Amino acid sequence: MHHFLIGLPGSGKSTFAAQLDSLNDESIIISPDRIRAELYGNESIQGNWQEIEAVLISRIQEALNARQTVIYDATNAQRTWRLKFLKKVAVATEEPLQWMAWYLKAPIKICKVWNQQRSRKVPTEVIESMAQALSEFPPHIAEGFAKVVEVDLSKNSLSLADLKREIDGVCYSSGSRNSSTY
């Protein structure tokens, strides 16, 4: 099971990705921010998306070849972004992948506060635009996810045991429960 993070800047995605990563010695976090830092020397430089995306897909292929679990850490705020990326990954890997979507759904005002506490601050208008996109088109299993789990880290945090239970529930069930909220 691979992990696809979705959420506003400042919602806690990278912190959450690190928690997921700690559950599995065979996992790797792949993120556009890290690729931007490698390509352009700074994750704040937006750069050329096609170039960034090519590296992301290549890293996912490398991870799969190494039998690693992928944790894709990005905002993925727009449904079209999610659908296009998942399709490109499926074509590139030539195999169907099971993705578990983790929707980090912290309130926008909390994300703005947390954003101000980060070293790389995202402009407020970008956060608001992404919030609107997620409000209109929140993640749904029909996009190609085995399950969508909503997590609000501003209210509570999932324990590692909770995370493991969610993942195991998808891996070992008939898939009758396709969403959860925390």
C-alpha cells in the first residue's frame, strides 16, 4: 500500500509523512519540495513542473523497483492534479498501484498560523485558493484510491498504532469501509 498525502500548505503533511515513514523500514518519502531543492537549490523556487514531475515519477519507479512503499508528500489540492499524476504514475510503472489517500484537513486559519511558523512560507492567497479547490472537490475513492482517510492534526493526532490499524484495515479487508475521519 502506497500513501498519497493531500492538504493545504501548513496542514502538517510533512510531519505526517515522517510518522508514516517511521512505521515501515521499507518506505520512502517523495515530495515535489525535496525535488525543487535538489533541482533549483531551494524548495521555494517553483521551477518547471514537467521537469519536477519527471523526477518524481522516476523516483517512484526507483522505489517500486527497490520494493519500497511510496509516501507521496504534496498538496494535491486540485482534483485534476491528483487524477493526472496518478494516471502518469500508472502509465510509467506499467502496473496498478494501491494508493491510500490521507487528507490532512486542518481548518484554514490553523494552516495559516502553522504556515507562518515554517521556514518556507506560502502566500496566503495560495492557501486560500487551494482551500477553495479542496472544498469544491475533496478527495474521493473514485479518483483511484483504495481508501481516503481524513485527519485533522489541529484537533488530535493519530497514534502510530492508529495509523497502522488504518493501513492494515485496507491491506487485509475486502474494502467495505472506504473512508475514515479523525
